Amino acid sequence: MKLAALALVGCLVAVAVTIVLTVPFPVLPGAHPHVDLLRDFAPAEIARERAYHAAVRPPAYFSLLVGVLAVALLGLTRLGSRLVAAVPGHWTVKAVGAVALVFALSQLATLPLDIQAERVQRRYGLSTSSWSGWTDDLLRGLGVRVVMTSLVVVAVVGLARRFPATWWAWGGMTAAVLVLLGSFVYPIVVEPAFNHFTSLPAGQLRTDLLQLAAKDSVPVKDVLVADASRRTTALNAYVSGFGSTRRIVLYDTLIKTAPPAEVELIVAHELGHAKRQDVLHGTVIGAFGAGAGICALFLLLTWAPLLRRVGAPSPGDPRVVPLVLFLAVLTPLLIAPMTNLLSRHIEARADLHSLDLTGDLDTYVASQRRLSTTNLSDLDPNPFVYNLFFTHPSGPQRIALAREWERLRR
């Protein structure tokens, strides 16, 4: 146990060091951005955004709460272990069955609320998906979660069975490797399961985007268009993959509605992530975090009263899986304020990178206005919502920081 505790501390120190070395604090030294909501957004736009969030938040937040409570019911009582014990077959089948049961029952419990949230999205024109398409995406997402989680769960339970005293070490290394592998595999395997990608045809926009990447010294293999319009009207772009797999991905909604200058500026933001290797740094943090999580799990599962409560005789028994899944659901929520704070700083740095690369403040402001109004982004979130859910600064905050960038460079 002492070695596991030391390893836990070591992983947390590695996470902290990586954060200090890679996350910008402050983002723009000397800046004092002032948010002026009415300067950039009309009262009607503000009213529409607030009405949308007033309608969508209750079902969305209740869905989150019900999902957590459903997993807690299965993970903190003997109900989950009884369901797992009822699954016939080898322990690996039971473990995978436990993952599928917990996720499926949680999804079923939240389904009415998810449907209501989708109705709100449709009412405000954000969702263009048919109900069959929405259901297909729901089932695909469930399948991906079951498969990805089962890989980790089977590995951890298997190691706990084979190495009862040292599985934390093997499990921590396995979890870290899976996080690293997942970052490389995700754009190749998972993304195509939800979108169809085609190369952007030869033309001025493709040429300009590839030249922008070359100017930024970011190697890009291709520029792809995702058929996002079949499910949403939201605008987005991102740079996906590493090395030879790196590509610029544009939502078809963005190409159809935004002028080329705005598309370039949004891509410049994403190139900032690639140039700073934000995904790689995030993956390293995730790998050390996964190692820390396994060590903490080992220490927690040495507490016999907890195992007795959930009806699992040992960490190597698949009846422990519902408890593990509950902890896996709860932990991200507990650390969300910290991870979101780091994410917002990284996103702000990418914003400044796009301004440095293009030097186009007017287009930047127009782009943020378009993104905020089209996506119905929360323009003035309350602190609780902001800290718990916002991975990006709000649109008005981003505009205010950009104006400070302009002021400071004069």
C-alpha cells in the first residue's frame, strides 16, 4: 500500500509539473479585459440565448443528475453486484456485461430528459437530425463507451486477479498506455463512426488554409469537411490527429455560412492548439492522471467495508465493476472546475495565436459574434455553471481579450 500511495503522489506531481510547463498563467500579461455585452450583442440576441438556456438547462442538468444517481444506485449497493452475478459465462463476459448493463440502464433512465433536451434543440434550430438519426447517434455513442470502457475494465480486473498485491502498478501503466493509444486511434476509428468526411475540393479556401498551416509551420495532411449539418446547425472546426494523421476538419455548416476570412481565423485558432501541441500535452496529463486514478482505486478497494457493502469479495471479482464505474463517473465531475479552468486558459492562448497569425481583429470579433449567436452560446454564465461546465471562455470574454491584445500591441 505504501508503494501505491507513493506512486499516486508521483503521478499527481507529474500532472502538476506538466500543467505548470504547458498551461499559460497568465494568458496575456498586462491585460485587463472588460466585458461589454451590449457592445457586440443586440438585446434580442441576448434574450434569445437566455430563453434557450432557460429551456434546455433543466432537462440537460436533470439528465446529468439522474445519470449519476443511476450509476450510484448500481455502484454503491448490492443491486449492481447481483446484476453482474446474473450474467452467465467467464469473468471477462461478466465484466463486459457489467459495463453494458450499467451504461444501458443509465442511458435508459435519462432517455426522457434527453428527448426533451433534443426537442428544445430542434425548437431553436440547433438540431437538424431526424429522430432515427438521433437514436442512431445515441446507440453509437453508447456502443463506443461500452467498448472503450470494457477494454480498461477487463484489463484492470484481470490484473487484479493475476497480481492481487501489485495490480495498481500494472493497471496504472496499462491505463496510461490506453490513454496515449486512444489519442492516436480516436481520429482514425471513432470520429468516422459519427461523421462522414470528404476532402475539401481544390479551390481558394483549401489553398489558403494549407498556406496558413505552412505559414504557421504546422504540417497538415489534408483539409476535410464533416457532414455535421445532418445533425446540427452549430459551427465548428478543429485540427485532428498527430504527425502523418493530422488534418484540418471543417463543419460543412461553417463553410456554408461563414465568409472565408472567418473560416481562416477559426482554423488559425485550431492551428494554435496543434503548434503548442495542446492535445499531446493533454494526453500526457491524462496518462499520468489515469495512473493516479488506478493507484487511488487500489487504495480505495483495500477498504474491506466498502467491498462488503457492494457485495464484491475482491477487486479481481467482476462484481466490483459497478462501483468502479460510479467512481469513474463521479471523479470527472469533482475535478471539472480545475480541468475547465486549465482548458479555458489553453483556449484563450489559441485565440491569441489566431490573432497573432492573422492580425485581423475585426474578423475575429465578427467570428466570435457569429459563433456565439449561431451556437446560442451562453453569453453571461453564472459562476457555478461557468466553473463546472465551461471549457472555453464565453464569447464576450474572448472578444474583450482580443481588444486587449489590440491595445497592448500598439
